[in-house]
Amino acid sequence: MSAPSGEPTISEQIRFDERGLVPCVVQDWTTGEVLTLAYMNEEALARTRETGELHLYSRSREQQWHKGEESGNVQAVKALRLDCDGDALLALVEPAGPACHTGERTCFHNGQLDPPAPHEVLALLSRTIAQRALERPNGSYTVELLDDPARIGEKVMEEAAELAQAAREESDRRVDEEAADVVYHVLVLLKSRGRELADAERVLDGRRR
């Protein structure tokens, strides 16, 4: 989490407020979901950079706070980013468990939750597939596919062909529906191989450079 040689570090650019604090938005590195909003002071920032795990400052308790120290739900920090004014941080993390003290994945679990934002849909679907694989409910189509790897590959090819046909001959709505079918079956295929969508995303990122 160090700056490239010659560039100012986050510590050199950051602007703490009159209390010595800066707000820190915590975001899931893999899914982009916002997990919480907390605060850091200079010591919390230093500990975060030294340990690679998120450290914060609790305004209510007026003390340093190692996120997940008691619950075990630590958050490995993949990147720290600073906003344009230098007075807000973004911490991109890999959470070991729920971010919220209530047990919810994110602290932002109240308010207008339905429909989910577009960027949340794939993360929700991936977690649902993982849950089906773990709990194995009777009658689950996902479980049936996971139990028959050859069938998953066949379904991916079938749905891809239907998507191509829809693109040639059918309405935009049908293209959307067939694309959704392809995405679902690809996610199941990845799960059957112990892979995640993020693994494919990293390949795409490497090709972009």
C-alpha cells in the first residue's frame, strides 16, 4: 500500500479535520459493495498500513479499533485511496465475515433495498449459488447442475447459442433474458470448479493493460 517512487504518500496528502480524524468509506474489494463508514486518525492509518488489516478510530469509545479483533471478522486492506480534496479515504477490503455488528454483511442494510443496485446483483447471485452448494436444498436446479459437471458445460453452450440467436433475430428484451441465463450458468460452472467471477475479472484486467 505504498505510493510509487517519487509520488506523495497518502500520509503526506491526507487532511485530517480539527479533531484529527478523516472519514473512511469501506468497500468490498471484490464486489464493490459499500460495507461501512468509519473514521481514522493518524495512528489508525499507520497501523492499517503496517499490518495490512483495517484499523479505525471509534469516536464513541474514543479509542483505536482493530476491525474484527473480537469477532474475527477482520478486513484485509487491498488498497487505500484518497479523494480529490484529501479529506476522505476509501479502503478497499477483503472481509473475513460480516462488516456490521448486527451480523449483516454491510452496515447499510436499512432503507431502500429493493431493487438492488445493478452492481449488487452478481454478488448476490454468487452468494446464493454458494449457499445452495453448501445447504443443498431438495429440488434446487443449482444443486442438480453442481452434481452433474458435464451438464453445466452443455447448458453454457446451449444458453450461449440461444443468446446469439436472440441477438440475430429477437427483441432487446429477449437478448437481456438470454444473457442473464448465460451469466447464471457461467457462475454455476465457475463454482463447480472452485472459481469465482473475480478470477475471470482479474484475467480481463490483465488483458486491459
